[in-house]
Amino acid sequence: MFVGVDVGGTYTDAVLLDHEAVRATAKIPTRADLLESVLEALDIVLKDVDNKDLKRIVISTTVITNLIAGRKYDKVALLLIPGPGLSHRYYDFKTKTIILTGAIDYRGREIVPLDEKEIVAALSELAAEGYKKVGVAGKFSPRNSAHEKQVAAIIQEKYPDWQVELGFRAGPQLNFPRRAATTYLTCATREPYRNFVNSVRQALEKRKISAEVFILKADGGTMPLDKSVEQPVETIFSGPAASTLGVQALTPPDETEVVVDIGGTTTDIALILNGQPLLSAKGARVNEQLTQVHTLAVRSVPVGGDSLLELAGDEIVFRPERLGPAYCMGGPAPTPTDALRVLGLTALGEEAKAEVAMEKLGAPLGLSAAETAGRVIDLIADSITAEVEKMFLEWEQEPAYRIWELLQKRKVRPSIVAGVGGGADGLIPQIAAKLGCDPVIPPYAPVANAVGAAVARPTLQVSLRADTEQGYYQIREEGFQGKIDKRSFNEQKALALAREKLLERAADYGLAVTPDEIEVTYREVFNMIRGWDTSGRLYDFTVQTPRGITCRIEKGGK
Amino acid sequence: MSMSNASEKPTGLIFFPAFDWAISPTHPEREERLLYTRDQIFEEGIMDLPQVSEYTPVLATTHDIAMTHFCVPRVEDQVTEAHLIAAGAAILLADEIVSGQIKNGFALVRPPGHHSMRVVHGNRGFCNINNEAIMVNYLRRRKGIKRVAIIDSDVHHGDGTQDIFWHDPDVLFISFHQDGRTIFPGTGFTNELGGPGAYARTINIPLPPGATDESLLYIVDNLILPVLSDFKPDFIVNSAGQDNHFTDPLGSMRFTAQGYARLTEKLRPDLAVLEGGYAIETALPYVNMGIILALAGLDYSAVLEPDYQKFRESADLAGQVRRMVDQLLQRWAKRDQVSISQSDMTGNYFQHTKRIYYDTDNIQENQLEKLRLCDNCPGYLSIETKANHGYGQTGGKALCLSIPIDACASCRTEAADLYEKAKKARTYSYVYLQDKSADLFLGYDTANGKEWRSEGS
């Protein structure tokens, strides 16, 4: 049996899955203590279960989001090695930042060496200001991490108790500013996150739960609890990933769907294209900083069932704030929920109160309660639909760098609008109608996020880059470098090497992966010509364990 | 990253490296060309800057091509999808600039185009179709842009662009390049100044090998900017070749990324379009960064090649450049006082013959070009062309008729009559009528008696 737990801002949800059936669900208000929320929800769904039958627990939490939003971490300094390029004055990571001499180029060659004296002086400066956590990030460090490692070695030697995070691990993609920001966040959150992980482990031990525990990532994959400490920031924004995977598990396969999660004051929109959740082309924006954190493509609209409605001139508008519950549920002001109540699209609250709310709102415009409610629903559905259209447009206009990629670009239209979260189910048919889709409220929609967590599967990837002219290959995630023979190395060998490294990594993570399951997700081969002769080849491969969900939910058991 | 001036419009960037296209596997114009540029601009996070807005290209239409080039026998025979994408990228950015979405743009695309002339029988100087010319003609036909200046900063003379706008008084073409006596295509001398109706609207600045940023900035300040200020273009294009770089394997000049960035900053082009540049590791990543930052109004002072140095020019070379600039300024001052040599006249027509060599495809083309001298418009142009594709294989003759955008009724009628007559005469294998004033193209295949047409939508 599997358990999925999703700790959201307002509610914590859990489900117990037995093969393809939901056996138990829980929905509780999220407590100030996240762990407490997890345990309370777990205890509810595990009430009649023998812990020995429990194989896996997947948790999606807001722990990182809360740490970062509340700045609940020690101060972190950044040591950057940008070398030539964009002027350093544009780098503003909202923290103490020192620029170091040194440069690596796009092929990982050192063009300017480090200056050890300068590094020592920078460290004294940080020490004097009381820093004990340092992120070190260099331009092109994923191509050659030697400079970052050298700086780390000096820190270890002089200040062995400092915590050091290196850019090539935290941000292995090509994007130096995002690498620096991601390194900063990793450095800031690792220790408090590790504390969270330890307390989860202790609490489960106390309950004699020995199931494997995984943490959901923003891209819909999972990591074993212990390993998640290596990339804590990857666990941010896992909520929308949980809902999207939930819809994937609860609706027919291979569909193109819009997932709409309408909450109290925000609506999250995600896309499933031909059965696969759409990933964001770039990393997440965290606290106004762009990072390299992989996430699903999610758009948030500041509107929900409890949004405040008011008049602006002779237009009805919604405001992003929440004054309280809907008027029909004893709140102070008209909300979209009142509109839904008036039109009979929800059973929440008192009908008479909803009528009053809509009447008051529409009176200055000479509208009846029903007319006002109609306008409100139209307005909300329109703004959500507009965002959905923008998402499709953005996806269609994502840059392509190869002719075949550009030519195969095509328009994909959704066939289903799936509503989850239960915030305002009544809106889903309206949105679907505007998009020409079928509205679907899947079974277990209120806990679809927990279902999504339960069916999420671990993903691991390995990126190999080989430069035969320089005679080496490297594994980006590990900063590992090995020699290759320039003449005999070829594409098959590159791929075999990448696969082998992935299997090693999987074994280290305790994941059972067979070689034929491995997917090649990125493949780039370039002949290097110098003069008129081939002087070498550049190979760039990314291989990963299969993405997707462990099962679909076919039947309910409850 | 924190940025000032967030209210200003961004620079539009299309990066299309065509990683799956090459002229041949070891050709300079191959898949790998923009690989390290990709690495550099991605690693710098350029696309994340609020001052830069990345676009994905669209394909130009065959009609867009046909309104600039006479492709023999047809557009489809001379262009691949890669060419349509490169030209389409330039058009898309130009559209966004004219409509005010972006403040300027850079089509960092390949394949290049500035050696492609009006008539296209094949590839010359790595080019099949002229991206800038196609874009400029699009703006003039469709967006009401009248006066355009094109500044070509490639090490090779932009002979294709020169050919296309030779007779056009509303398109100013300025090319500075390495002296044609020392490099392909062997043209671009100071006496090449444009047709009788567009005298000095073509300006060539052949630079001695070894010229540095110093001479580059001298000609910009003392020749190009003053001429631009007289000409008052509605739209400025930079054919941004990067092979004047001190590390380029084909050129012998000594410009740096700083020089290119400074050029861009001074020139303030609306749209820059990549042309040549084959020092793919040592120049392109840095020069492209410099151009992007300069267009976006960002500090580029730290964009330095690993082996950057401030090159020194000999006094001799500098003096040579100064004298040439003076001479060209005098010609520019007298631009409206040209008299046509009577030997070039046949009745009311200005005519001359041209031999054009296609180095990539080894084609020898012979042209007889006739311009109708008209008091009311720039006059229509007729080109009789015949190509010898090597190994004695000779194509038939083709007749190309081009009606300018602001043509008078009499020129239009005469060209249209000529087209109909040529169709019947069977002297030509192909007959074409390119009517820019009506946004209409007609082509006729004499062998099968079939006509095709395309119109702007």
C-alpha cells in the first residue's frame, strides 16, 4: 500500500492507495508545525492498516517555501567567479556577494586562474562579518568545476566549520545567474531542511513505520527522503505537481488536459499534453530570483472562491485579497462562491445570503442577483481562460534551435478541463465551455493532490558531456571527470557510459531500474572542425529513469 | 539580477543556430558555428534579462523571397527551410520593431545572406537568399517604411545587398570591409557608388588588412554617422558580420568584441542581422555578447576575449583610411550632381553587362541589365540572365523584370507588356515579373507553358 500526503497552505491531504484503489482519505487544516500536519493526516489514513503492509510514503510539503518566505535561515554569502561577459554590476542576489578573479570558458578551459590571496582576503572579510555559510558559483563551472572546488578546499582548510555549497551541483544547467541564486538557496535551506527530514524520520520510527519515504519535487518526480537533503530546493512548489499528477492518475490516459485548481484566493493552472505534464522550459522563480529548479509549467491567477468582488465604475472586478469566507457562509463581502450559490452551481452556504450579496453588488448597475451572478462567473471564467490560452501560446512559442524542432511545432488543443481542489467546482463547466472542452471533476478531486503524491515515482538523471578533442568526459551532476580515448570514443560509448552512471546512481538511491527503462532525454553531437579536418566531437547526453506515475486509479474502495 | 530602466522596451532577440544544417560537413558554414555562442549567451543568462525578449522564428513565405530575388527556376529550387527561417526571423523582428513591441532587434541566425544578389542561380559566398534585403523589401511593401539604411560590417564586401539596392535611391547601402584585392568577393571599391538614379546611395569603404577598432570607429564617426544624419533613414539595418575579428580564419583584420559593441552603440541600428564570422570559438561568443548588450543598452565593458589586446595601427594605415573617408565625403556631398556616361545609354535605357561568379556552387552567370530612365519614378529594371553551371552544363536564358515600389503607371505598363511579349517569344526558358508596387509576382515556364503567381496577403 502507498500513502500520499500533500501539505498545502490551508489543508493537508492524505490518501491511502491499495493497488489501483483509494482505501482512505484525510483532509485536515494545516497546522503551524508541518510535521504535525503530516503525522495527523498519516494517522487518519493508516488507522486500520498494518504498518508492515505499507510500502511507500510520498510527502509533498511547503517546508522549503515556508523557510524561504520567512527567511528562516542563517545569512549566506556568495563568492562568484564570473570572468568576462556581462558586467558584474547587474548581479544582485540580495546578499553579501564578493567577485573573485578567475575564469573558465565554454569548453571548460581555464582562461584566468584563481588568485589565492584574494580568496583568503575575501574569506577573512566574510569571517569578520560573521558569515559561516558560503555559496561558491563560477561561470561555466558545470563544464569544469575545478575553480569552485579549489575555493571550497581553501574554505575547508581555513574555516572547517563553515557550510559550503558549490554551483556546479546546485545549478548544473548553463545559466550562471540562476546557478548563483540556486546555490544561495541551497546553502540557506539545507540545514533547516535536514532538521525537518530528521524529525520526519524519528516520528516514523516512533510509529514503527518502515516504509520507504520519498519527497515530491516541483517537476513531479520524487527523491528518497535522505537524498532529498542534497537538493532541498527541488522540493519547492511541489503542490501544483501533486495536483497535476493526481489528475493524470484520475483521468483517462494520453489526453491533453487543462488542470485547474481553484483555491480560496488563487487558481493554479497546469497542462497535461498527450498524457504528460508540461514542464517549464526554464527554472522556477523563487522570491523574485530566477533559479534552475525544475518545475511543471504552472500559472497562478489571483482569483478564487473567496476573492473579494466589487465595482470599479460600472464594471464588476475581483480583488486578490480575501476578507473572509463567502457572504453566504457568514463572510463580510460578495465572492465568486456567492455567485455560484445563486446560480445553483454549488451547495455551499445559504442561498438567501448569496442572493443578498449578489443583489447588493449588482444594484448600482441595475442588475438582478441572477444577472450579477452570471456576470461574475463570466468574469472569473474569462480571466482563467485567458491564462490558459497564454500558456498554450507560450508553449507553442518556446524557442527552437533546430530546423526539425521548429517545423514539428504544432498547435495542440485541450479536450478536457479537469477541476481539482474543490474550491469552486461550479466554475469548471464554464471554463471548459469557453475552451470548447469537456469539464471533468475527477473522483477524489478534493484530495487529487494527495493521490498525485501517492502515485509519483522517483526520477533520476545523469548528464554526460564528452569532449574528444580535449580527451575527457564528465558527469555534470557529480562534477566527475574521466579520460577517454580520442580515437575510439564514439556515440555508443558515450551513451553506454551515461547509462552505466545512471544505474550506479540509481543503485545509490536504492531504486530498481533496468537498463531498457532508461530514456535518453537530450542528445547533442557536434563534429568539431578545425581547419578542414575533424579535430574531435562533442557529445552531450542526458539519460533518465522513466517519468510518469506508478498507476492510474481505476476504482474507489471507500 | 537587478535592472534599471525596466520601463524601457526590450531588445528582441532571435537565436536560431540551425544546429542541424550545414553547407557540407567541414564547411565553415556548419552545425557547430554558433555552438559556443549558444553556450556563452545561455550561460550569461541573457534571455532572462528584462532588457532582452527572445522570439522564436517563423518561416518567410516564398512570396517574400520572390519580391526580392529572381530564383531560377523557382524559389523552391534555391532555398531550404533553413533559409526561410533565417529570412523569417529578420522579418518577424522588423515587424515587432515597427509595431513598437521592441526597441531594436538582433537576428542571430544562420545561414547568412549578404552575398545573394537579385538573381539567384545557386549559393555564393555561403549565401542563397539575402535575409536583410528580403526584410527591407517587406517593410517597404507592407509597413510603409520608405527610407532604409543598411550598414554592412562583414569583412567581405556585401556585394549581394549592393546589387539588390544599386538602383534604389531610398535604400542607402554602406559596406566597410577588407580591401577586395585581398579577399572574396573581390569587389567593394570606392568607385562603386550606385546606379544613375541612386548615385552615392551605395558607399564602399575598403579597409587595408590589419585595420583595428581605431579605424573602424574613425569611419563610423567621420563618415557613416554624418551620412546617416543627412540621409535620415526611417529604419537602420546592420549586416552584422563578425569576421573583421582579429582571430577570424578568413579575414585579416583586427577588430575586437569591444569594437563591435562600440560600433553597435554608435550606429544604433533598429535591426542587426548576423552575417559571416567563422572564428567560432575565439570571436563569436564574445562579439555576439557585445552586440546583444550594446543593443540592449547594457554595460559591455567586461566582454573581453581571453587573448584581448589593444591593437595598434600604423600611422600609414590610419592615414590611408582618413584620406579615403575625405574622398567619400566629397562624393556624398555631390550625390545629386551625377551625369551618366553616354556610352552606357541605349535610347532611354541605362544598360550594362555583368559577370557573376558563384564560388560555392561554381556557377558563372552573365547578365545584361537595363534600367528604364524615367522622370517620374526610379524606373523598372530588366535583367537577362544566363548561368553556366560548370562542366559545360548551361541553363537556358531567363528574363527578370522588376517594377519598383513607387513605379509610375508608364513603367508598370511597359514592364507588364514586356513580360507578356517574352512569354510568347520563347527566347527565354523562364520569364519573371516582380511588381513591388502591386505586391505581385508572376513566373512563367516556357517549356510547359505554365504560369505561377503569388501576391501579398
